[in-house]
Amino acid sequence: MFYRTNEAHGLPHDPFKALVAPRPIGWISTQGADGVANLAPYSFFNAISSQPNIVMFSSQGRKDSLANIEDSGEFACNLASYDLRNAMNASAAMVEADVDEFELAGLTKRDCRLIAAPCVAESPVVMECRLLEVIRLDRYENIETPYQMVLGEVMGIFIKDEMIVEGIVDITKLKPLARLGYKDYSVVDAVFSIERPK
């Protein structure tokens, strides 16, 4: 089949998210000016640069995460692993700004080293970030969207020691979750390698 994205596709659900998959999950933790912690998963998330380390995530509207980031200029990306799948899902609940999703999801807060926002103590990887820019994605001609893209520079990275084997991060130990389409997820628990051509 082929369809124009600005016209009806005839399927029961939009296939776009299922086709751009798997996507890593940005499990973003922030802290409000009132001291209340916020934790939420974002499936539009990825690394976009390694020099310097830059990550991005996209928020549908000015949710608590985005409001806190714009106010504080910082956030943490916690790795959502298979073992934390239920807690990650619980933290996705739409609740009032004064609700602490760490408590809601039964997670432990840990202080970050470089930023004031807390991180998920149970997460095997945490990236501490400072805000670079928020880009409204509706600034393009003929585009109507509530999405805003957040760019953050990774200032520090925490990795649990047991996830490093012979000097290399063992992704099969991390077991990161990936977002697919619809209500589906995947987990990375097997890998293969390919040598680049010279």
C-alpha cells in the first residue's frame, strides 16, 4: 500500500510509530521549582551527537517534564530496562504536577552528581543533561503539531559497574526497553556484529 500522510490511510491505527521502530525510551527525570520530582517516559528519544554528547526527546505539549526543564535548565535520562518495565509504565500515568512519579512507581530517588534533579537509583544507566534548546515543531509551513523537541548536552554518565564486561558495556546485561508501535515494546537481549567495509 501507499498513502499520503496528510490523507486517510484506511488502517485501524496510524502505522508510523510501528515503522520507525524500535525506538529507545527516554525516561526523563526532572525537579520542579517546588521541589517535587517528576519522572516520565518518552518514546521519541535518541542520541543525535557524540561530540559533544547530545540527546533529544520530543514532548507532546508543555508537560511537567518540559516545564521543569525550561525552569531549571537540566534533566536526567534514566535507562528503562526490562526489569524496570512495570515501573516505567506506571510513571507514564497522567497525574497532577504535585504527584511524585518516583513514589507512584515504587522507585528510589538518587541524587545526581552534576544536576539538582534526582535520578532512578534502580536504573543501570543515567545521563545527566543540561538544556541546550527547546524547538517548537509547529514553526514549519503548513505544520500543526503540539510537539516540542528538547535538546540536551550530556554532562555526566553513570553506569553500574556490573554492566561493564572487559571494558565494554554489555547490552545484554542492560536489557534496554525499546518502544514499538501500538502498545508493543521490545527488549534488547541478543546482538550480532558486522565489520564496516574499509
